[in-house]
Amino acid sequence: MSPGLTLLILRIALSIMLYGFLCAIVWVLWKDLQQAADSVQDKKQLVPILVNPASGDVYDLQPVMALGRNPDNSIVLDNDTVSYEHALITTRDSHWWIEDLGSSNGTLVNGVDISAPIILNDGDIIEIGDIRLRFATRLAAQAHT
């Protein structure tokens, strides 16, 4: 076999390996992007809500929600056992947090009086004065406007 033919075969083999490697990189990147997009889509579909079982009221949560008797609060709870500015629900680091704002009657989560911000979990019961609210998530298609 002549050196020219051997060199040509090596060039062709190297080109095929190089293109195969590039195609593998593109395929892995494509799959990774699809997985990331699916993960973001799944997170966007879940909407956090507060449900008042007694009244049937449902509140869609925004990144910062103030609760209390003050008419300027995000969620107004018209009850004498609720402080004017009672509690605050916020989102940080992909978690929902609740904190008491120095209210007279305190804020309870699952029957425990909270003294510092804590993370809310699906199904947690929040007691603000005499009012009980349930923290939950649901699909965005079921969300109220």
C-alpha cells in the first residue's frame, strides 16, 4: 500500500471520528436543554395557594404576600383576633416562607407557634388568630384569575 493511500485512509478515518464526536456533543447538549426546559415547565405549572376551608376562599400567592386586617394587605383577614399586619409569606430560594410580624396572637404552623421565618410545605395548616388557612400547590390551569 502506498504512503499516499495510507495517509488518505487515515485522514478519512480521523474526519469520521471528529464528526462523530461533534455529533455526540451536540446530542448531549440537546438532551440537557430539553431536560432543563421540562424541569422549568413542571415548576411553572405548580401554583402555590392558600385555602380557607371555612369560607372556601382560595388565594393565589405572589412572591410577597402580607396577611392581616389592614386593607392594604395582599390578603385581608377581617377578624378581631388578627393583627393589623399579622404575617408575611415570601418566596426565596425556590421555597415559600412564612414569618410572624410581631402579631398579638402569634402565627401557628401545624399547631406550633413560629418565632422565626420557616419554610411552608404542601398541606401545612397556618393559624392566624381564629382563621385557619391551608398552604397547597395546584396546577396553573386550575388557578383563579
